[in-house]
Amino acid sequence: MKLPKLVLIAVGKLAAVACRLVGRDAGNFPGLALWTIDKSFLRCFSVDCPVIAVTGTNGKTSTTNYLNKIFSSLPNEKCVITNMQGNNLDTGIGSLLLHHCDMHGRIHADHLVLEVDESHVPVIFKYLKLETLVVLNFFRDQLDRNGEVETLILKVQKFLEHSDAQLVLNADDPNVVRLCPKGKKAHFFSVEKYEGATDELYEAGEGKFCPFCAAALEYEYYQYSHIGRFRCPRCGYGDVTPETQIKDIDFDNSCFKINGEAFTSKYMGIYHLYNLSAVYTAAKLYNIDSKLINDAFEDFQVNNGRMEVFRTSDAELLLNLAKNPVGANMTLRLLNQYKGEEQLLFVLNDNVADGLDVSWIWDINFSIFNNVTKVVTSGTRAYDIAVRIKYSGYDAQKIVPIPDLDAAAAEIFSTGGRKFAIANYTAVQPTRAALTRYITAKEAH
Ligand SMILES: [Zn+2]
């Protein structure tokens, strides 16, 4: 027997109150409680505004935050609901809706901007009406949870065949272009060939074959991983004209153009430019003024271990979260953009939330360590990552494995200069804490 909506909502709201009383984060538990009682609990909610969702392996959180910022800056906008903390499964989104709904499950807002895990798109939007879906990319990610990337793509593809949502799709990812149902028009976004693009596949990537006729895809160039200008020589798959293309990229002055208009952003990594292109395309579907979009691009502050900078008097360290090879390769590419000596800290954990299998580190491309004078490895799998880097041909004498994070932080800061840190999912917060402790202690002296 299914409980009436009213009862479920009441139970969920009580669970949220209980969370707050015991000082627990209510970001996931109330939704989880309802899910335990009724797997279709999301049917309880009714939303009276457009729902915009962002999905894909990498860049969901940033892209969602940009869109939230842009919608919130609209002159008549009173309420934008978003899951900024990244609770992006059905239980997390259920908790968010519980927080904002009345006792009848009704949600009144101007826009709902949601980050949604790829595997949960069909689950969540079976019950909520989706107006716009942004799909950034599909890479191999946490295999234990998602299964092979192909299974995941097929799930989303199947869902989209019966959805009337408008689609904002990455024109340069063969795993994404295929999501556009036959006969339907999608809004494609892209970034023009940039100076770091290559003729050969440079990092491990998915999607080397045409999903329709299985011929090997031909690439004009690769931007990073399997993202680039591709085409199937046999059936023509990939011949799409992007509606938005970022052009005239100027890394020195941190600016670029879209449709002839100038934009600036502090974050100019190629993968980040793709996110910006997606944000622009989605915002334009809602006729948002370019000035508001550029304001968001300019002001945006990434933190929480995503391109976060830590400074001492004589050194600077840039920390970036990496949950998969592509994420790690992005940071290594950035490291390679700079001249002069650098050091790298790599923190690898294998807790449940990371996926217990750390074999993805073997897909990271460590062959570009041009100026790296030292690598410190840490985390519960400090030795695994050290071995991996040694096997890439890097001088073992320069690798220092230190499982204890405080000691690792002290080691990386024992010399001055530019530093980079990569940490996987559960390693990010402990790494931030250790770096902050080190810097605070150092400044106190
Ligand atoms: Zn083909």
C-alpha cells in the first residue's frame, strides 16, 4: 500500500527537522527516508516553474552554479532553487524539494536549477517535468557505481526518446551528440580549436567508434581526451553546426568571444571553457542578456577544492578535485601550461564514496611532467599512486610517498615556488584542512 502524499511529505519534513535537531546535514537523509518508504516518492512534488538540469561526468557543479547565479541576477527573479552542495541523486533532490515545498508538496519558484547525476536523470525526471537538459560530457567515472559508460549513455538516451525537454549538448563529444533523438533539433555548444589541441588522442578516452555504424571516428583535432571535432567517415555522424562557439580565446588576457561579443573569465582551462559555452547556450534559451552572463563569468569564484588556491608568503598551491582520469589530466595539462619548476601533491583515497577500485589512476597521462621537480603522494593509497607515477617513467628519486596528510603538506611546502595538488573525492576536504593547518601554523611563526 502506498502512503498518501500528505503523509509522506509530513514524514519527510519531520525527518528534516530531526536532522537539524541532532546537528546532522539534511542534504540527503530526509529524501533517503522517503525513498526507503516509497521508491516513487518524487511523485509527491509538483513544481510550477521551469526546471533546468545539468548532467555529465565533469563540470556539473560549476555549470549549475553559474546558471544559478545568472538566473538569480534577473531583475524580477524572486526565488531560484538549486542544489549547490551537489546532492545530485534522487534522495538529495528529494531532500531539497522537501525543504522548499508546502504540505501538499507544491513548490513555488521562478526557476529550479539542478545538478543531476547522469544515472539519475531518468529516475528524477520520471516524476518532475524537465524543461531544459544540459549534457556536458561522458567520461569513465567511478565504474563501481555507474557500470560502463556505454550503459549510462543508453539509459539517458532511452529517457530522452520520450522526453520533450529542450537539449543543450556538447557538439564535440561523440558520447553526447548521439543523445539527440532522430528528427529533433538540439542546441549544440562548442569551443573553437585552441592552442593545446592535438592531432592524436593524447589521453585515454571513450567514444572512439561511431555509435550508429561502428566505424572508427575521424578527428580533425582533439581538445582534450576524446573531446574534439569528430566525424564518422561512413555515415556522417558528427556533422552538427554548433549554435554557440567560443572563439578568439586569449589566455594571456583571460577573455574570449561568443557571437562577436567579448567575455572574460578567471578560469580559462579548456574544459572550463566548454562549461561556459554550455552556460551561455542555456541562458540564451531564456533570452538572458549577455551582460548578466558576463557578470557571472567574471565574478565566479570556484572553491571547495575545485581550482582552489592556497598561498604562503613564498609559494602558491592550486588544488583541484579529480574523480577520474580526465579530471586528473586536466590539472596536469594546466600544470604543463606554466613554465618554470613546479611540484605536485597527489592525494588518493579509496573510501566507499571514491569507488573502492583505484585502477583508474593507470589511465592518467603522467608523461607530461616537463618541469616537475618533486611529487609528494598521500592519502590511504599514497603508495599506489607513487608506484603508478614511477611506472610512467618519472624519476623515482623525486617521488616522496607520505600517507599522513599533515606531513605531506609540510613536505610540499618545504620549498618555494608554484605547486599543484590533485585529490580525489573523499581526499579533498582532508587535504584542504591539512593545507590550511600548515599555512596557519606557518603564518603564526
Ligand atoms: Zn557512423
